[in-house]
Amino acid sequence: MVNEIAAPRLDARAFAQSAGNLAGSERLVRFPRIMDASDGTAPNAMVQWSVQGEIRHVPPGQPQPWLHLDADARIPQECQRCLSPMQVHLHVERWFRFVDDEASALAQDETSEEDLLVLEPDFDLHALIEDELLLELPYIARHEACPTQPKMSATDPEFTAEPERPNPFAALARLKSGKAG
């Protein structure tokens, strides 16, 4: 039996002040946007995650809540080169700093190296995990080396091209030039 702990909604400030740690795993089917990006063959695949909170004193010295997210998943997709199934490994390890409001986030976004989130009393950790994993999805899923060689052109030995059909206007061209036959 798999021990599943659903990602909760957090009071991010209290979580950081208590130096909280949470970890869990959830079935892929609980992340509908990631399921949409998968080939749908493994809804029981697991997403592993952990978070830890801390307070840091960032100049000018005000204590600020921070959250470290680590998430890992294997998503079934179809290789766009050879069209065979494959597993795409998604891994997120990122720090987030919480700010008081959207205006502060916008003002600090250009100069901060870390990701900024707005401090909410009921922060949706589940949505953050899903958002961050979605950002890790490849634009085009493909194997590094396909298990079967895809047919790439008419020069491939296994390529079976349709027989060339006669041009229907060729007969008209022959009639026009006086070469019937």
C-alpha cells in the first residue's frame, strides 16, 4: 500500500516560522493539467513532493518567509519522433520567497533571483506543485535515442511510398502538341 499525503493548503507565514517540513506522494490523476499532458496510460503513477519552510532576514532586515519545494514525477508521454511510449522525468527543486502583496511582487520581480509568491493565509501548495511540474514538461517529448528508428524520408529502406500516379494533364499536353498516342 502506498502512503499518500495530499498537499495541503498552508498558512505560509506560520509554516515558515515553525520551520515546518511536509512530504508526501499523490497519484498523478490528482493533477488534472499534468494528466492532460500525459498519454493517460498511468493515472496511478505517483508524484513525490516535499516542502520545508524557514524565515530569513533579508536586507533591510525584515524577516521573510521562504519555502523550498522538491517534487519528482515520471509522466507517460508519446515520443514525437518514433511515436512509441516513453517516461518523461520531471524534477523541481526551487526556493520561493513570500512577499506581502502583488504590488511588492511586481516591484521586486526584476531584481530578485528567487521566485516570488504572494503571502496568502490559505496558500494552495497542491497548485504550486502542479504549476512547477508543468513548467518542467518538455515542449516536445522525445527519446534521447529512440528504441526503433523512425522512418524519416523516402530514402529509408523501410519506407513504402505509394506508386507514382500518371499526371492527368499529360494526356492533354500530348494532344495539344499533336502527339496522340
